[in-house]
Amino acid sequence: MSKGAEGQDQRRDQSLSLQIPGAAALLVAVAALCALVAFGFYDLKAAAGGWLMAAVFWSGVAVGCLFAVMIHTLTGGRWGAQFAAALVPGSIAAPLVVALFAPVLAALRLFYPWAQDPAAAPADVSQLYLNAPFYIARTLAALAFWSLIGVLLTRLAGTALLLSAAIGLAIHGLIIGLIGLDWILSLEPVFISTSFGATLAFTQLAAALAFAAIVAPESRDGVAVGDIGGLLLATLLGVVYLNFIAVLVIWYGDLPHKVLWLVRRDHWPWTLIAGLAFFLGAVFPIFWLFLQRVRNSRRGLRIIGAIALAGIALYYAYLIGPPFGALSLGAGLVAMIGIGALFVAFIGAPWARTAFCKWSSGRAP
């Protein structure tokens, strides 16, 4: 078979393994939203925390897909072509992320202590950085940038495509550090971590690869499947390393203002959440991904991806949940299910499939 025919076959075989009709996704999302609103009447703070967990988690999948597509644009490889049916539609999901963060931007005082009381953050920080106008401006600028790059990667070709991916990666490296501080670390404004931007970028990439492993079409190319498994393994190892180094620096440096971040999570149920996140998001998938037969198995990789994605969701719950209380875990689960249904429906929608076809046809042999 010629290369051109193979490319045409690949473009025709683009049905996702997991598909949710738009009507069903909307029904699940509305039901989840109603449940979350009802939850809010009981504990508004916990409901807000649950929404923020879900928004950060699913936005991480979308941004991670964009990150993966930018990398593949510059490096090439079978893994990108085989899993593009999930990664490319996910990379243009920034408009959905805008919708997820609209409630956060509209009610900052409900989510962040510095928005409610500027004295919660150091005076110089609150005046120059952690204030509502700058937070909103940074978030909107990041979302606009990700939206633009996502569109460009599906419409450009040749040198222009490579240039946009290279510039996109460079700017993304700067943006993700600011977004990590804004969306997550500013929940406790006295805590600052210079490595958290890299940790968040690796976590988002791992979430995107795990998600692609679950929903991407079946593949008979064991090499490409193994490549995705290897990338997921390397990314999870990177997340573990960066988190370990951050904790080691806090412990060895005896930094009281940073130890407080860990102390607030050193009790039930957050110790359990941390343990589950570490086991499901690191120990279990890393162990099995070291086995080549598992890495090269489409079914095995799908199972590992689902477990790793659950572990990453718990990791975000550990980072975000404590300021909102234990009940935020229930609210977060409801919100993640509702938003997840919308996300899967989005990447299977006609416009997302059209974007994938444009990306695919632009790279036909």
C-alpha cells in the first residue's frame, strides 16, 4: 500500500473510542450543574472549591493537549499522528476553558482569600500582583493565547507552522508559571514555589497523554502505542521528581512559611487523598508502564491512562481542596463528571473533527 493510501486510511479511521452525543453530554452537564447548585445552598464555599477543582483539571487536559501538539509539530513521530484524533480537538478547547473560568472571574471573592481581604497576601504582592484586575487580565490573556495557537496549529503549514509552534512553546513556558501561581498557589498567598510552573506543565501533559490513551481510536501500530506509553511514563516520572524536590527543599531548608502549606494538608481526609493520588497517579502506572508488553498494548494503555487520569484528578483535589473543606471533594466529583461529559462531547463535535481533518490533510504525504 502506498504512503498516500495509508494516510487516507488513517484520516478515515478517526472515530474516538469514547464518544458522548451532544444531547447526552448536555443532559449530564445540566444534571451535574443542578446538583452543584443544590450543594451550594448547603455549603457555598465547598461548591466553589469543587468547581475550581474541575475547572483546573479539565483545563489542564485541554492545555496539555495543546502542549503535546506543539511538541509533535516540532519533533514529529508516530505517536502524534496515531493519537492526533484526541490531541488535536483537545488543543482547540480553550473556548470551553473560558466558559469554565467565567464563574471564577465573576466571583473571585468566593474563591480566593486575597480577593476578599487584600491583607491575606503580603502588601507588596497584593498591590503589584494579586489583585482582581491583574488576575483577570492574566487569565484572559493566557486563554486568548492558547486559543490563538490552537487555531494556528490547525490552519498553518510549512515554516509558518513550525515557527508558530516554536514561539508558542516559548511563550507557554512563561505563561504556565503565572497561571499556576494564579489559579492554584494563590489560594494560600503566602506560599510561593518557583518550580510549580514546571510541575503544572508536566501534570497537564501527563493528563493529556492519559486522556488520549483512553479516547483515541484503536491502533494497530504497536510502535506508536508504545511511544505514547513511554512519553506518559517519562512525564509521570517528571511530575514525581519535581514534587519530591519541592518537598525536599522545604524540609531541608526548614522554611516555616512554606511548611504551613504541607501542615494544612497533614490531616484527614487530605492524607488519604495524597496517598491515593500518589498511588494511582504515579506508583501504579509507572510500575506497569515499565513493562514493554503493557506499553505496546492498546487495551493496557487505555486502562493505565484511566487510572493515571484519576490519580491526577486527586492530585488537583489535594492542591486545591483544603482551603474549601472536605465537602469540596464531593462537589468536585460532581463538577468533574459534568464538565468531563462536555469535554468529551466537544472533542467529538463536528467543528473539532473538522479541525482534526485540516490538521491531518495539511500533513498528508
